[in-house]
Amino acid sequence: MKITKEELEKIKKLEGKARGQTIKNALQSVLIMEKEEGLGKLEKKLKELGYWLDIYKDYKKIKTFAWYPLWYDLLPIIVAADLFGWDEEKIKQFGVYNQKVSFFEKILLKYFISLRVVFEVARDRWRKHYSVGDLEPIEFNEKEKYAILRLKNFSGHPAFCPLLSGYFESATSFVTVSRRVISEETKCPFRGDPYHEYLVKWE
Amino acid sequence: MRKEVVLAQENPRELEEDLADLQKYIEDLTMFLPLAFCAVNPFSIILGVNQAFQDLTGYEEMEAIGNEIDFLFLEQEKLLIFKKKVAAESKRITGEFTLLRKDSKQIPVSLSGLARRGEKGEFLGYFLIISDISETKKFQEELEKKVEERTEELQEKIKELETFNKSVVGRELRMVKLKERIRGKIKRARRKKIKEQGKALLFYLN
């Protein structure tokens, strides 16, 4: 997944906003996976590319509930995936950490009372993080143990797809005693589909 | 009140700042707390922990979050009852457990759980505080040991006293008996003497 200047410019032009929380989550997850040294490397790389933002330096001071341009959030994720050579599994793990460190997820306990609730409020939860994109709960089958979520009107970047997959996997594992939760992207605009679609299965 | 709420909604920037302040307050407070603290959902899965939790258990934040609290404690059946109680009650529930640290050490701890409920009273999870009571336990055990030792000492002293008492009382009893015998002998000797003196007097008179 080699990132090009054109791609970065495309990301910069994406419409929409992201909560400060999402940027914090991303940088904190980089810290967990690549330690302080990794954050330093990411800073260097972003500076080289000319996309460094001062808010990344002291990311803990980013305003959790404030809205920032969407690319503020996507950029460090995409550049980190490229810089550290993360494969799909690694980016998925990055998504898991993003969910685990999220302050929203800690305080919004009412969304974690059952699998069905987690599924049904997916739209609301998405909107708390991003001003663009519509996350729709399509199917929830408790008997067969799977759920389908659809993300419309949000392209982002191919690196963001496995991240979301990991995020959904982690969010699901919080409301099931099952130790085995698997999420996969079954449809993707980067593969010619009209939207992203995720199948989440648990045992 | 209604007017104030509407005003706050009309000024989202102000609301965002207030929320950010609130978040900072919560994070600062939980991180400052010297007690190990964690937030748990209705499935007993850990959502968040503070620094004291990481110090006490030896598990880092990312290792703990997403796991059921069960892996932290030795007494599984007792824990199940504790969890049910926390979910059912509105007051704080406490209990003593053995914490299984990451380095395999076992520490006696006191668990306090308080349920979190939604507006309609639905159970949303709970807060858990883990306090290390190993020092208190150690002190209690030492105290119990001391009491036991003192009790043993006292029992020995009582035995000694009883033996002493028995020997003293036995001697006294023997002395009493001896005195009685002496008294009897004196009486008999006196009676004999009186008899003899009577006989002598009769003889003299005759």
C-alpha cells in the first residue's frame, strides 16, 4: 500500500468532519503499536510529505468533542500504515486499539448492553465520530450469529477499510462472551461496489 | 431550567468545551485515584482502567480492556455471586477475593462494585474498585498469631496454677485431717485421763 502525493491531496479534499476523539484514538493506537519511536518516525514522515499538523504533536490536548476536517484523522492513519508496512491484519489490530482506547466507548455504556443494541445504535455511534457517511444496520441474526453493517457515502481510503473491520470486531467482542469474533469487508467502493459492507460473525 | 438547556444546545461550541472539561476532569480524577479502578459493562468486560489498576494487577491498559474481569480473580463461584449482587442492588457491594497478578503473585484484595444504571433504571454495567488488603491481612494474621500465642501462654499458666492449687489444697486438706486426728487423739487422751482420775478418786473414797 504505497502512498502517493496525489492520494494525499485527494484525501485532503475529502468533505466532512471528524471528532477530535478519532484523531486522538489514531495517534494513541500508533503509540501502542509502534511506541514513542514510531510516533517520532510518523512525525518525521508527515513533515517530509508536508502534511504535518501541530495538533499531532501534543495529541492529548486535541479537543475530544470538537469537529476537525476529516483528513486530519485519515492522514496519520494512512501514512502510518504505509510507513510501518502494516498489512491488512495489522491495520485491523490498529482498528481494535482505536476502539479500545476511545473515551466515547468508555462513557457510552448504554450502547454496550447487548449485541442487538450495539447493532441497532451503529448509525448513532458513527455520527458521533464522523459528520459524513451513513452506517446502516442491515441484518442481525442472533441465531446464526452474524450481523451485516453497511457504510454508505464514505469513501476514505483503502487502508481505512480493515481499520473499520477491526473496530467492529472489537465493539462486538465487548458484548458477547464469545472469544472468537470475526469481521470482514464483503463489499467495498475501492473494489467497484457502491458502498462498504461488513459481515461480523461470532461463535 | 428548560431555557438554559435550549441555550446550551444553541451554542454547541460552548457545549463542546464543557464536555472537554468534563472529560479532562474524569480522566484526571481516575488517573489520580490511588485505588485501582475499572469500568465494566453488563457482560463484565473491562472498558477502562486507571493507572493504579495497572500498577496493582501488572496488566497494561490494552491487555485488560476487552477481557472479562474473571481472569483477575481466584474465587470464580464467589465472583459470580458478587456480579449478580452488583447487578441487582443499587448500593455498593463489597467482598474479599484473591487477585491473580500478571506475575502470578496472589494478593488478597477487597472488591467494591457499584452498578451504573440508565434513565429507566436499566443495568449498564458497573464500576469496580480493587483495594490491596495484603498489609491489613498480614497485620490481622500477626495479631491472630499473637493472640494465639498469648492464649497458649495463658493456658499454660492456668495449668501451672491449677497444679499449684491442687498441691496446695491437697496439703491443706492433709493438714486439716492431721489436725482432726490430733484433736481426736487429744480428746481421747483427755477422756482416758479423766476416766483414770475418776477411778483413782473412787478408789480413794472407798
